[in-house]
Amino acid sequence: MSSPLNTSDLVARLSTVVGIPVVPYREDGEIDHDRTAALAARLVANGISVLTPNGNTGEFYALDPAERRAVLTSVVSARAASTTIVAGVGLDVRTAIADARFARDAGADAIMIHQPVLPYLAADGWVEYNAAIAAAVPDLGVLPYLSNPAVSGTHIARLVERAPNVVGLKYSVPDPVVFATTRAQAGDGLLWIAGLAESYAPAYWQAGARAFTSGLVNIAPAVSLRMLAALRAGDYAEAGTVWREIRHFEELRARDRSANNVSVVKEAMHQLGLCRREVRPPSHPVSPAVADEVTAAIQAWQALVPGLDVEPVA
């Protein structure tokens, strides 16, 4: 039987950089599970204490159900005693519940519920969707992923009343003013995670976020941890310095409505011998011109990239 959920302890552990691991592929297009585990272990060894397998940087929507579960198992195998695992789940309610229960049984501490993929989202329906999934795993912490400004803080407060294991949100609406308003409406007690990574972390931190997601950690965990340390210290000048150092890289990921969000990360990793550059459709590897931009973008902090305890990719 699972232990009762210790909400305050979980929130404390989640108040950090939330790393979203990539999924590396073999030459034949199948998932390289040995490298998946090795890359996760590399993150853990370099100070990343929260991992979200099956997040967006992990190409959640391009994996079939068996692959998602195998990825989760591989990442869990690489955890340390202090590692917190937040498994990404989503799609239809039944699929999300089945994956959430698998995550619980595999040793996850929490789930992150992806934003619903139906094109017609009602704010009240968002509450119902997340409440149903949360109710199925009352012993896990729950973090809905919110990217739609139509869902207000009032709706979030209603969800928390229905589902007390909702301990926070991954908030990804690209508007700090809307974020501040939504947070005020929702009331106290939730952990707000800046879901648009380092680019938005300083602005959202000033409005009350106390964690941020990161795909950049797949390359240089020290850079993300440096920003975290600056934000915790209230040193916004230092946070701004880090922001400027990574700005070009994050802008490459955000171009064309984030078409190359994962592809840019994998291109950088490929250039550094960490994994192959391939992504699955509808994503696509970057062009040679963008690959050159990636080379330039990572140059300032390339010396901070740690190695990997498996053979480098060619």
C-alpha cells in the first residue's frame, strides 16, 4: 500500500528546476533505453533532483503507450534517493488514468497532466478532466499543465477543492500579467511552476513562481541551476545575466510557434555526442542553417556541459 501523500514535503522537493528529459532514438528509430537511463543518471549526478519523463521535451505525443511506460521505467531506474519523479500523463481520461496508475506502481512521486488535446476546451471541462485523473491516484501529487488563459484562478481553486492532491501547476501561458492575476485568484497553498522554462523564469518568479521547467538541462544542468540560485537569492541582475547567455538558444526553440523546440535541444546534444539528433514527426530535425546557429548559441556555456558514461554518438 502506498504511503499517504505528504503535500508540504512534496512541494518543497518540487520547488526547484524541473528537468524534462529527451528521449534518444537508435538508428532504426526505436527508443534507446540504455541511453535514456544514462542521460537521466547524468542529470541526477549533476544536481537535477526533479525529472519529468514523458514531458513535451520527451516527445510525449509521439510515443505509443508501451513506449511511454518503458521510458518512465528507464528514467526511474536512474533515480537517486533524493530524486523526485513526476510522470507525464494525458490524452483521453481513461488513458491518463491508466498511465497515472502505472506511474504510481513504478515509483513516481507525482504526475504532470498534459494540457488536453481536444480543440474545444471549456474551463469547466478542464476542471472535470483534471479532477477525474487526480481522483484515480489520491496518493500521488498532481500538477496540471495549463497553457490556456481561459482557465482562470477561480477554476483552479475549484479544482483544488475537488482534488486536494493537486499540489501545484505547470503554468505556461506566456503572459506574466495574466499569471499574476490567475495566481491571486487561485489563492494560497499551490506551487506555481514557470512552464516556459528559463526564458520566463525571472518574470514569473517575481510574480510568485518558485520552480521552473527546463529542457536546457539536457545539455548543461549547471546553467539552469545557476539561474535557480540567483532567483532564490533575489539576485535578478545575475538571473538576467544567465538569461542573456541562453537567450539565443531559447529563441531558436521558440521560433515558428516552437516548431523546433525539441529539435534544437537534440541538435545541441548531437553536436556534443550525447544522443542522435532525430525526432519523430510531426517534429523535424533542424536545417543545416539552424544547426549552425545552435553551434553558436551554446558556445558561451559549452565548457559547462558534463560528459556521459556511455559511448558518444557519431
